Amino acid sequence: MPAIVLVGAQWGDEGKGKATDLMGEDVDYVVKFNGGNNAGHTVVIEAEDGSREKYALHLLPSGILTPSVTPIIGNGVVVDLEVLFEELDGLNARGVDTSKLLVSANAHVIAPYNRTLDKVTERFLGARKIGTTGRGIGPTYADKMNRVGIRIQDIFDEGILRQKVDAALALKNQVLVKIYNTRAAEADRVVEELLSYADRLRPMVADTALVLEKALNEGQNVLLEAGQATLLDVDHGTYPFVTSSSATAGGACTGSGIPPTRVSRVIAILKAYTTRVGEGPFPTELDDDNGEFLRKTGAEYGTTTGRPRRCGWLDVVIGRYATRINGVTDFVITKLDVLTGLPKVPICVAYDVDGVRHDEMPVGQSDFHHATPIYEELDGWWEDISGCRTFEDLPANAQAYVLRVEELIGARVSAIGVGPGRHEIIERHALLD
Ligand code: IMP
């Protein structure tokens, strides 16, 4: 079987769990290929008695909760080892078996000094801050590109680890002390902390690209799941208000070691409205009662930082862009139920930038900052849709909304989320062949 890529179409928090729930037991491997514990997905598991339990995962791939899945942390990920073991311990305490987890030997480690640097840099930037999650993501990817990063495999060679930490700190301590006026990191303590994880880590570490190659050759289903989303991608997002990794479909290949020729489908998750956390441009943002309505009804508060998310109407200029950049074959629309009860449901179909209509993302970032949405208003619906399980069950106006979105984004809508529970979804086309 070929590999399937799953990405977010907007600025993250689209609810990728909906798609993974739908594929469920049919997926054999779930690979996280970018980002680190800046992500946050809340997974709702329904027990047989109907009770619901919520799991908040930041670093671990969502597949960790499905016993038949082998979860993989790919080479493109940056790993905070403290968080890794905290999450594993938390799941183990709730009876979840995590023993199948594999971690790429080439993934990079978030060293404690990079967490510090992330926070002090943001403080230093003041009004120009990015609004990062403060988890050390940016500085760790910067080290990777600067070739002074620490990789998972380095933890098993004390001599090498010490050399690398010394090399990284030679410059960083100057910056920490002289520019940011904070304490220098002590190399010995850093090395000691990282080494303390070695024994627990060793059995999980593998050449995950090779494991995946074999799995694909054996006909297994491999799902490559992006952290963050298209507009947070370091190349294709709203730079500099982005994360520091490749969150689009191309990143799935570099971040996992699976070649592009093995990817057969790209599934993108599109929330029925738009949210964003952190700073940066957001043309359809609402600062009024409608924004508050979306935040409250959609429970739009960050899983990782608890920050209220910025909310706005659906923007299909962004949807189309996501289709193009990722080569999307299937969309999953999530949280359609949140729009229930609105008399009119606006969709942003284009932008006005200084009197000029833009149907595609403006070339220059400054234009995107000035973009005023051009809306098309569709009639809303009042009926509770959470019990709908086929497209035809939806009220006529909700159907019309989905069909119009499908037409505008240029790829088929294969599933629609109608509630937070695992089964509150309408499947129009199977996500797995
Ligand atoms: P960083 O990834 O911590 O460096 O943060 C960079 C930007 O990406 C900030 O605007 C964050 O709020 C945003 N970001 C990072 N992870 C997520 C996510 O999982 N969902 C939504 N936004 C995110």
C-alpha cells in the first residue's frame, strides 16, 4: 500500500483526529514527521459504556492510542525528552500500552537551553514577537540547519554528546549572557540531563525510514501526520509568523524518509471556520460577537498553551492555496456543527487589496496584511446536525454550504465532522482505498 499524508489546511487546530478516527484500525503506522510538543491534539475516546475520555497529546502521534498502530516519531521531529517520557508515563498510568513507539535516530533533541532561548528571544522581540509556544521549537530547528544540533543518536555516545553540547554552548552562552542578560547554561548539567534518558530511550530508537520502507513493501497502510498546518509552514506559510518546520505535504517525505513516489493521497483538514493562535495576519478575523460565538461554541482555546484562539469565518482563498501547495486529494471539513444557529454563514472567496481583487494568495506578505475579505453569504441552518451520519441527513442549507466550499477549494470533501465524538462524522468517500 502507498503512504497517505494528512495535513492541516489553515493555521492549525483543524482537528486532524477526525480523519485518524475514521481510518482507525485500518492504519498500521502513524508517523509524526515535523514539529514537536508545540502541537496539541485532543483525542476523545469513547468507552463501550458510552463514557468519553479526553487525551491531550502534544508530542506523541495520535496513533499511540490505537493498539494496532505502530506510532513513529520521524527524523523531521524535534523531541523534548522530558515531555516524551511525561506523556508516555501519563498514558501508561491510564492503561494505554505505548510499547510499540519508535523514534528516529536522526530526530533532533530540544536541549534545555533552546527552551530558554525561545522564551527570551520572544521577550526581546517585544511587539515584533511571533507568539511562539515557548517550547524551544525555533531554536532547535535553527541548530539543525546551523549543524550544531543534538540528535537522538548522540544520546548514546557520551563523548560525542559532550562535544556537541560544548560546541553549541560556545556561542549560545555568549548570546544568553551578553545579549539576553540571562544565565549561561552549564554543559555538564545539560549532558547529565540528556544522558539520564538514554536507557529508557534505547529500545525505541530505530532507522525509522527503513522500518517504513519495509512496511510499505509489505502492503501496510502508513499515515504521515503533519503537526501544525499549511499557513504555519516555514516555506509556504505566513512567514515570519510560522513555525520552524515543514508542515505541508512535501515535509512528509523529508521528515520521514518516505519518497514522494510512494505517496498516493493527501488528505487535508479544513475547519468550517478559521482559527489562529499567536501573532500574524488573519484576513477574516472577527473581533465581534460572531468571533466570540465561534470561540465559545467551538471551544477554541489552545491545547498546548490554553490561549484563546483568534476566530474568523472560513477563508477559501486559503483553502485553495492548501489544495495547490499540498496536492490535496481529499478534504475533511471539521466542526460544521459549530456553525449551526447562524442566520447567515459567510465564506471569504477573495480579497480586496487596495481596490484590487485577489482570488489567490497575494504574492507579497504586505498585501496579505492589508487584505480585506470579499464574502459570499450563504443561508444558515438551525437543526442539530450532530446525529447526521450521511450527507443527505444534513439540512439542505448545510449541504449547500459544503457543496459550495467543495466547488471553491477545488478538491472533493470526503468527510464532514458534525460533533466532537469519534463517531460524529459523515463519510462521503472512503479515506483509505
Ligand atoms: P512555535 O511552533 O512554538 O515556534 O510557534 C510558532 C507559531 O506557530 C506560533 O504562532 C504558534 O502559536 C503557532 N503554532 C505552533 N504549533 C501550533 C499548533 O499546533 N496549532 C496552532 N498553532 C501552532
